[in-house]
Amino acid sequence: MKIEKITSLFLVLMICLICSACDGEGPTSNMIIGLDVEVVGVPVIFETDMTLDVDDVGALAVLHGLQTEGKVTILGVSYNEVHPLAPDAIDAINTYYHRGT
């Protein structure tokens, strides 16, 4: 359990480090990809196993904060577990940040 928390913390910190290294001047800034989505900053597809712990909730909240600052663009969130209510929880978090369905 402790290793899982350390791994999750490491991943969140790596996301923050990568996003802070991007100054918005690189080739990913303001480009258009697929379905008329304007990408500002680093394009991100967030893969989560959101079930009984809160690490993925925090990571998704951090990503939304980074998108608000224009450092990333969340292209999608994928879910890889079997809990039937987790997709609703993900949608609730996205809706809270005005990016839900």
C-alpha cells in the first residue's frame, strides 16, 4: 500500500514537473488536432484506475488546474477498472471544473 502511494505521488509530481517545463512556446502550443480541439500547452490523455483511493482524484484536479492555466489540454480521461460508479465520479469532477458531459 505504501509503495502504491509513493508511486502515485511520483506520477503526480512528474506530471507537474513536465507541465512546468513547458513554456507554451514549443511546437505543441496552439496547434489544432482532430475534432477541432485547440491544444494549448501539452496535450494529455489521463488514464485512471479511480476506485477506492483519492490519488487519481487529486491528479485529475491538478490536470484541470493546469488546463485552466493554459499549460495542458485534457483530450480525454480513460478508466481501467470495474467499479460501476467510477465513471460517474470522473464525470462529476470534470463537471465541477466545467468540462463535463
